[in-house]
Amino acid sequence: MSKEKSRFSNNIQIKNRKASYEYEFVDKLEAGIILKGTEIKSLREGKASIQEAYCFFRKEELFIKGMNISPYTQASFESHEMTRDRKLLLKRKELEKFKAKTEEKGLTIVPVRLYINSRGFAKIEIALAKGKKIYDKRDSIKQKDQKRELERLKI
């Protein structure tokens, strides 16, 4: 049992830092991802990127497009496509809520963080987001600078 817990405690967290700069988050959810074997192994090595990724609806299902998972180095001949569309796993009510909000208010769904949970499953934190205006971006930069300056003064 102790070996199994240590196997999953590698704390892989891939963040989309650009998303918080470009968007204002309205609501966040945690979703599962359907992955192939070589994809999860590559993800455990930390070889993934969600910088260019976004979520979209196809029929009644939510998919993520543009998420880059590098090929697994130890794979023999059958590897995965690096940027294929991957299905996200959410409850029906959550899907309907997000779909309604994206259609009516002009919001979008962006991935914020990709990680492996304590049970060893790959999870992605997605956010219902509204695009920031240029002056909002300037405000967020100004607040970050002020916060950094305060931290320097405390030390």
C-alpha cells in the first residue's frame, strides 16, 4: 500500500499562467480527461502544455483542443498524437450549465491547471471566463507590481 501511494505522489501541476492575464474567471470546475496509456505516462513526466488550449462543445460533450502532450520516450511503436482533441468528463448538469452560459453571455471555457490527483487520475481545472479589456490587463499588472513591492518591503 505504501508503494502505491508513493507512486502517485509526484505532484505534477501544469498551469496556464497566460489565462489569468487574458481572462477574468467567472466559475471554475474540475474535470477528468480521457487519455491513452502513453499520454498519461508522458503527463506523469511533466511533458505537457495547456498554453494554447481551449475547450469547445461537440454535440452535448465537452472537448479540449490544442493541449500538447509530448510523445512518451519509452513507447515502442504505438504512440499518441500530440495535439488531438481529448474528451473531458463532467456531470450532465455541469455540462448543461457551462453550455448555456457560453451561448448566452459570450463567455468561453479555458483550461487553468492540469494535474494528477491523489488517486492517480489526470484532472484538469477549467474556468468559465470572460475576456479582459486592455485597461483591465494594465490594472492587473499594476496590482501585481504593488503586491511584489509590498513583499519586498516586509522582508
